[in-house]
Amino acid sequence: METAERFRAAVEKNELAALDDLFTEDIRLYSPVKFTPFEGRPMVLGLFGVLLRTFEDFRYIGDFEGTAETSADGEEAPSAILLFRATVNGKQIHGVDLLQFDEGGRIKEFTVMVRPQSAVHALSEAVLAGLVADGLVPAAVDG
């Protein structure tokens, strides 16, 4: 799938601007650290800006193509799975990106799964700090 290849190349080259036309306007990104998805191209691009700064030694190590049911509408969609490895704050991460495409070939749904739990925690803290720093989410208020 051409879009998956273009996505992989943009991430590996740390080229955030190259991701813009690969996402649908209403893309939904399901994160391992947040119950509700990140929604809309501006928010997802902002999240990728944080991720590209946060991951160290990020590399894709494999890929698979097929179809899978989407979370949003339950429809089967062309899909690609990209396996990756990275480091966040000294923690090794093993992960999977599930990209699901619309009829035009753009990414409409994106699901990220990572392990182990200690790496999920490190990733969650680093991403939240980046989102707050970039003004994409409000800082937590101590009560």
C-alpha cells in the first residue's frame, strides 16, 4: 500500500510535514495511554510532532498488509501493520502501528499498541509533557 510506505518513510526521516496529506480530515488515533481517541488531522499531527521528538532510535522492523474491521464504524478496511522498536527515557519499547485506509487510500484510523507496561508508562509521561508544552492539552490542575 503506497500510503503505508509513504507514512513509514516520513516517520523514519522525521518529516512531520510529509504526514499531512496522508491523513483524512477526521482521522482517529487510538493510543495505548488514552481511552478515547485523538481526533482530527490537526490534533493527530500535533501528537506526531510530540512522538517524533519523544522516541529515540525509532525504527520499523516489519510490516503486514490485509484488511481489518475499524473501531469507529465496524467496517472492514484495507489495513497495514507496521512493527517498530524504540526507546523512551531509557525504556525499550516494542510496538505495532495499525493503519486503516479510506477508499482514497488515506489513513482514517490509526491504532498504536506497545509493550511492556513500564515502557507504556514512560511513553505516557513523555507524550503528556510534550502535548502540554505544545499547548495541545491543558496542564493538569492539582486539586
